[in-house]
Amino acid sequence: MRAVKTFIALALMTVLVSCGSAPPSTFKTYDGPAITQIQVQKANRKMYMLSGTQVVKAYDIALGFAPEGHKQFEGDGKTPEGTYYIDRRNPNSAFHLSLGVSYPNANERIHALANGKLPGGDIFIHGQPPGRQTQGDWTWGCIAVTDEEVEEIYAMVRDGTVIQILP
């Protein structure tokens, strides 16, 4: 009888301990140098992960369907240009994973509204649409990479990281 009670007690303790521990993460981890800035070069269709002035990783990217020039209005198909920061992350993105870019800023909102339009928003670094690999510039203003690459980026980049988007 004592052995049964001991077994039950140990089983209960095991269950209680396992309830308190977090499940294993399904996201990649990153243990390299801290990414201090992201630089996007629209003309070259390149995105660089920087630690200080050192390039840690480079990616080929796709942009909005009308990529030349600065995004001004909702639906214009342009990718913004300027200095922003990563302001959110979406593990349930329709495009695999995504990291939010802080566009629009106050001046961009004022400019759009003064022209009787909306500035747009929901600009992200993201992966591919479900079940498809896209070619060329196809987003509504976002920066797209492969699903595998966005998994790396998601692990590397912290909220608050500066992203500079150059023409």
C-alpha cells in the first residue's frame, strides 16, 4: 500500500512540475551579435542586418508592386523610405511570420490627410503567401523574403530595432 501511495505522490509531483514549465518554442533562436539596425536598399532589392557597422546577414527582397518613390497614400503600392523602427511582431501572420515597421509617422499622416487621403499602414517584413513562392515586387508596400528567411529575421531582430529604408 505504501508503494502505491509513493507512486501516486511521485506521479502527481511530475504532473505538477510539468504544468509549470513552458512548452518548447517552435521559433528559431539566435545567439549571434545583437542586430542594432536593419538597412533596406530598395534599388538593389537588398536588406542588411547590421550589428554596429558590421553586416551580419544580407537578404534579397521583394517590395511593393510600385516600388519607386516614397509611400504616401494607402494603396499606392510603394514601400516607404526613411527611418523607422520595428514596432510589433505577428506570429500568426497570413505571410508566415511578420515584423511591423512603424510607418506612418506623424508627418506622413498629416501629408496624406492634407491631400484628402489616408497614409496606409500595416507595413511589415514578412514571408510568402500560403502555398506560393512569389517572383518580383508583389506586396502592397511591405518587404518580403522567403519563409525560412523571415524565421531567421524574426529570431534576430528585437522590437525597437531601427530600420532605415533607402531609395
